[in-house]
Amino acid sequence: MSDEPQVQEPEDNGASSAGIIATLAVAGMLAGLLLVVVYEATQPRILAYKEKMMKEAVGLVLQEPASFTTLYLVDGKLTLDLPEDAVEKDFEKVFVGYDEHNSPVGFAVVHNRAGFQDQVKVIFGYDPETGGMMGMKVLESKETPGLGDAIEKDMDFVGQFERVVAPLVGVKKGSGSGDPHEVDMITGATISARAVIRIINEAFERWDPLIKAYDHGGSKDA
Amino acid sequence: MGDLIWILISTVLVNNFTLAYFLGLCPFMGVSARVETALRMGMANIFVLTITSICAWLLNTFLLDHAPYLRVISFIVVIASLVQIVEMVIKKVSPALFKQLGIYLPLITTNCAILGLAIFQTNKEYDFFQGLFFAIGAGLGLTLALVLMASIREDAERAQVPKIAQGMALVLIIAGSLSMAFMGFAGLGSAS
Amino acid sequence: MRETTPKQDLFRGIWKENPVLIQMLGLCPALAVTNTVENSLAMGVATFFVLLGSSLSVSLLKKFIPGEVRISTYIMIIATFVTVADMSLEAMVPVVHKKLGAFIALIVVNCMILGRQEAFASKRPVGRALLDAVGVGTGFMIAMVMMGGVREILGMGSFLNIPLFGDNYEPWVVMILPAGGFLTLGFWLLGLNWWAERKKQRQKVLAARESSERRAA
């Protein structure tokens, strides 16, 4: 309801404007101080959790690689290192997974676009040599519970993304011709399912040339 | 460009601020008894939302990158002062417009839609133009919801409503039905 | 302002002047995040914390806050506690924090909190302000759980994630969607109005009977 409290005209209690400014400044400083303390105390845990979630997601869609690293898109090329004094979050990135012999097993890409309700954010892993998908996970979606959220919960649908080959084509469930590019849609959640397929195709088209151009040689010395 | 249009359509219809996010409920319940007032309130909202979006973008880009923990405080302080400045400017420049919007402007300060817009825009990491379209969409959406609600309530006045349903209960149930109707718009953004 | 007893300060906000169900304040969170009991509780606890902290600070500092800028100062205090709550929730229960999303920051504009500062905490001693905050905060939490309970039971067939009806239950998906929020609160109000009306009728009947008995005697 109306959140306007009953504001009475403030009585003039003789406070000078210097006094007012001083009070506000002190209040602001105290508030700032408290916030900095809490921020410093909570930030490590928050970041650790975010990193853990990202690691889990990358691990899942690349079928548990022995290790993985992050590649950044700098000047139209994927590189391991950021330019000097660059801010990490200003750059788009993909992840590359390696097996125990340090040979690359696949790339993981995050991409989003409009779904049924709002943006859908997906991470998927694939092998650039064959285009074969290795796994898919929906990171964020507000799709209708019980219908559109099947793109996260319907394991028949999610499981297909370990078999099919990009670029993908959505087909009605059970009407496929056995083509490796075909993905069975979900009955009752066609738009959400199609959104996932589009996301992957869009990302594939954009990143595949960049990923193919990336040279693993010498970049993995650890 | 298609991206911007999608943001606009989705915020007006699919993710309507009032009917899907419950933002700006206060004017929605409070000043939706007459279509005329609802329309003016909506206009005032579009105006303030647009300016807020620009300010939030400026704050995010130039100040808050280094101190994210000051986000909520600085948003609310800036919004409150902003509305007051806008009020003064309108009063000076166009007394006619002030007469139309005047009383609604202070009411808007504490309206959650304004802070909500600033925060959603930040969370969605919109750039300047995306934010602008988001704000206009949000404002149009609020106006649409307000006007629809007001026209239904004007008609409902002539109906015989049982005593226990009069007032807020009826308004909420109407809002629920409107919200359900708007669910039909879902999926617009991913058509074709 | 009318004088009240400490007991009144504490209990008034819980039911008789419940912020959501009677005063219609703080509707935005009561509708937006009550699709499950878990979310409702988390929101209730966060709001409770912010209200308690703000009331304590405002009541302690009331002598130093100049009347001209008191609303801005209150908002600043509230925003500080909200940010603390936001960061703490993200560190402690990241999954719930993600579900509540922007609505935690929006506690700042929960009119119920600012209203308590302006109407009560700024005028009363610290102890009373705390009692009032506890009462109103509890009342808010009760309303949140009433909303979340109905919506989760009907919309998902569970309570606090514990399934109630077995596999054959077809959930009413609409209840956990936004429309369900409006409808649930609407029907709660209908129910409460009906209850109040019935009580009034009964009292009337009782009074009439009493007076007729007296006349007969």
C-alpha cells in the first residue's frame, strides 16, 4: 500500500544547516564503515561459493576433465592471459578442459537468450574436432514451473546433450530420423526447449571458429 | 536493435513490473480508482523511471564498480534527491505540467518500482540503451496495469459486491485475474 | 500520541494491527517471494533483522537526528541494515539468496519499516522501540508464512519441501506464479473479513438476547 508515511512538516528545532550536514556526514561514515566490515567478512565466502558452482558446472558439461583453464577473448582471439591491468569481468570467456595427459578434451561455453519468460542462461560443453556435445546445464531460467522448467529437470531431454552433434535441430519427440544433429523436444515446453537449442546453435556459430583457431601448444606448461 | 525491442516488449507485457514482479503496488492499489488519475500517475512514473535508469547507469559505471556494498544506499539517496530536483525544475519550467504531475512526484520516491528498476538493471548488467528501453518498458507496463485496473474498478463500482469482498480483497482478486491474463503473453520474445 | 503499555507495544503488531493483513503494508515482498515456505521464512527473517536494527538505531540516535532530514537519515539507516542482511544471506544461504534475488535489496522501500521508524521508534525509549519491532516483525513473518504455506501446499503439494499428497496430486501451478500471489492474499482477506463480520453478527445477536432477557426479567 501507500508507503508514504504521514509526513508532518518538521518543526524548526533550530538546527543549523552546518549541523545537519555534519549529522548526515557522520551517519554516512558510520554506515560506510559498518558496510565495509561486513563486506570484507562475507566476500570470501560469496566468491568461493560462486567459483565452486562454476567449477561444478564446467566439470559436469565436460564430463569431469582432469583439469580446466579459462580462456579470455582479447582482440578477437582467445588467449590464456589478460592484458596488463585489465579487469577480469570485462572480458568474455570460455573454458577448456584437459585430460590427465594435458590434451584438450573439450570446450565449455556460457550463453543466454530469451526463453518463454525471461532470459535463459546455459552452459554446454563440446568437442571442437567432431562438434559432438558433451553436456548441457541450465544455469539460470525463470521458465514456468511444471512446464518450461523441464529444460532443467527432464533428464531425457538434458541427457541428449551428451550424444548429439552441433549444430542442432529440434524435432518432435519420437519423429526423428536418427540423424545425430536431432534433439527431441519436450511436449508442453516446446518454446523453452527450442530456446535451449537456439542458445547452443548461436553460441556454437560464434565461438566455434575462435575455438578452432586457438592453439593449445605451449599454452599449457603447468 | 532487436535486442532492445525484445527488452521493451518483454518488460511491458511478459514481465510486467506490477503484475509479474509486484513492483509499484502502492499506486496500483492506491490511485487506481479513476482512469484519469491512473493515467497521470503512469506518466509521472515513466518520467521518473527513465531518469532513474540514466542515474543508475552513471552510478554503476563510474562509482560503484569499486564499492558494490554502497549500491543500495547510493541508489536510494540519489533517487530521493532526484525526484525532489525534478519536482522543482518542473515547477519552474512548466507550471501546467506540474499541476498535472505535481502531487504524484513525491509519492513516487518511495515507490518500490523505482529502486527495483535500478537494481534489476544492475543485476541484468544492461548497458545504457538497454537500461533506457528497460525503463520505458517498465513505465509503460506500470501505466498499462494502472489504467486497466482503474477501468475495471470504475465498472466494479456499479456491481453489487458482497460486503466481505469490498475494498482490498476485491482489488487483489481482480489483480490476480489480470496477472493471469498477462501470462498469455509469455513466449512472445522467443517467437519465430 | 496515546500512551500504551509495553505489552500492547509487543502484541499489537502480531495480529490486531498485523502489517500485511490489516494495515496492507509491505505487500511487495508478501506477494513476490512467498511461493514457497522456505523463501517466505528467509524474507521474514531478513525483514525482522532490518526492522529490529533500524528501530534500535533510530531510537538510540533520535536526539541527534535533525527533524529536517530525519526521513533521509532513517532511509540511510535502513539501507545500511538491508545491505548487511543482503551480504550475510549471500554468504550463509546462497541458494535461498539467489531465489529472493533483488527483493532483498527492496526491503529498503518496505513501507512498513520506514513507517515504524517515523511513527514509533523516533518517539519512544529504546526498550519500547525494540518491543514494537519484535511484535511487528513477528506479525510480518506470520503473514509471510500464511501466504507461503497456502501457495506451496496448493502449488507444489508440499510444505517446507516435504511432499504432502503423494504422486497423484496435480499441483496448481498458478499458485506459485505471480497471479497466485494476488489471489492468495485476496482470499485470505476475504476469509478474515468473513470471520470479523461473523463475530460482529454474533455479538449483535448476543447483545440483543441479553437486552431482551433483561426486559423479560
